[in-house]
Amino acid sequence: MILKLHSRVLTALVSAGLVLLASHAQATLLDFNLAAFNGYINTPSFNSGTGTLTFSNTNPRPPGSQAYQTGVGVTNMPSYSAGEILQRAILMRSTDAASFLNIGVQSGSGDTNTLSVTNELLATNSSFLWVYSIPRLVDAFKPNGYFWIPGAIGQEIQVQRILLGDPASIIRAVPESAAGLPVFAVVTVGLLLLRGRVGRAI
């Protein structure tokens, strides 16, 4: 009986999430300029011929540094606003073992916002594949995106596209993302959208 009840509640939440996601009027899709990344401990390289940005954590974080372990690039964030529900879609791969690509979004003084991602975007040693973050409700605008690869030195990740947008826009841009959207992500988006609507109504 409890299992059936939980199943019904989950089904209702997923349905609500999908309905709210489809009806959400927000439309944001930001495409990062891969040629505009600068060095952050390590210096990324951009191949204009293939449109590929390569991150390498060859150099370790300097002793005493408060930087991310280990930084591979930094860029200015495209325009977005607090209160938006955004997620990332990154077309990437690892040239060796599977590696996470982490992102700290802040002003440069450690004041990260909710768009920061740790151990969520996994690049695998394969052909280029789309990898997605969980949708997040943005708590505050921060101007810089610090990219870093945790773990052992000597890892390399290649990127061909970085998108940041509301879930509906990500699905339109990368249709296969809809099939891979986790149930808990749909539920999360639905609850966030519902909370936002209730808040505005109050």
C-alpha cells in the first residue's frame, strides 16, 4: 500500500513537472564563446579549425593558493538573472580516463551562486557526447565561470559546445536531452516552477 502511494505521488509530481516545464514562458538559451576562455592556473587551448576547446590540468594549484583544485580556464558568464531556472548542456569528451568538469560561478572572491556544479558533469573517453546538469533556481547573478578538473594531474577534456538555458530551451536545442532527463530532475523543475508561481501569486 505504501509503495503504491509513493508511486502515485511520484507519478503526480512528474506529471506536474512536465506540464509546468512545457508551459513555462521563460525562454533562455546562452551559447558560450569557446574562443573567449582565459587561463586559470592552466591555460586552455582553442582550435578554430575544429571548434574544439581543450582543458588540461597539467599544472597543480600553487602552494597557498585558494583557487579551485585544479583550475583549467575562466570566462565571463553570458547575461542571466536571479530567479531563472537554468541548466547546462555540454558537448564534450575526455581524452583519457573519465573526468568531471566542475564549474564555480562567482565574482572572484569565493561567493559562488547556485549555478556552480561539482562532480556532476562527467566527460567519458568516447566520441563527443552531450552531458547535462540538473536544473537550478538561480539565487544571484555572478559574472565569472571558473572551470576546473578535480583529481589527478594530467587529465584532459575537450569541449565543442557549452549551453546554458532553461530546460525547455535545452530540450529544443538538444532534442535527445528530453529522453535522458532524470525523473528527479523533472520533479525538481516542477517544484521550483510551482514554488515560483505560488510566490508570485502571493
